[in-house]
Amino acid sequence: MTTTIVSDLHLGTHGGFDLARSGEGAERLSEALSEGERVVVAGDLLELRELPLRAVLDRARPAIERIGR
């Protein structure tokens, strides 16, 4: 079983610094993840210092769903 490990995505930032959430960064992440059969998120999936949890989850949801697919 091939495993892809990612970390420090910090999804859900207010300033849009989470490059894996959209655009070229999201495309490159999706390509990398498609090569494995299992994904391990080693830490810092969400950025919880800037916004309330609900807002972070709303912003990060599409990226998390894409990672899950």
C-alpha cells in the first residue's frame, strides 16, 4: 500500500495563505495525493489562530473533501 504524507497545510486562513486550498497549490496537492492509496496528515491541517472554528471549517471544507477523495 502506497502512503502519501502531508503536513502543515494550515487550511482556513483569513489572509489566503493556505495555498493548498485553491488554485495551483490545490491542483499540485491533488496530483500528489492521487499517487497514493492512503493519506496521512502529520499535523497542522487547520489554521485555528485567526478565525473561529466554524469559519475555519467552512473555508477548509472543500479542500478537506478533495483530500478525502
